Amino acid sequence: MVPLDEASKGIMPVLVDEMVEMFRRLKKARKAILLSKQNVESALAAGDCAYLIDLGRTVRTDTAVRLLASPEIHEPYWAV
């Protein structure tokens, strides 16, 4: 497993898109990545499962698809 904390911080948007594509290829190759990211939407788009952490506490655990579709997390977490 490869842990990444804010891997896209300070990187040009076009390179971030390439990085997300690389994450997708690694996922297809069944490689695990632990991604810590403040941009909830892009993190969920790249992942299978997610742990939503707020102030050091896990507040929600689900599949990335379900969390992405969950309206109750959009307002408090999308604005980060």
C-alpha cells in the first residue's frame, strides 16, 4: 500500500488530472492507495471505499460511490 497525504497540493490542475488517472490505473491493477485529501469529491471519484474524518474523528464510512451520492455530506464537506 502507498500512503499519500494531499498528493495534489500545489500541483497544476492538468497534472492533478493525470495523477487521478494514474490512481485509476493502479486501482485496475489491484494496487492499494491510502489517499488523504481535503477535496472530497475528487478523492471519492478515485476510490472504492472512504472514511470521512472530521476533526480527527471518523464520522462516516461507506463506499466511495455512496458517499459521493450522499446529499448530507455535500454542504459540510464539499466547501473545504
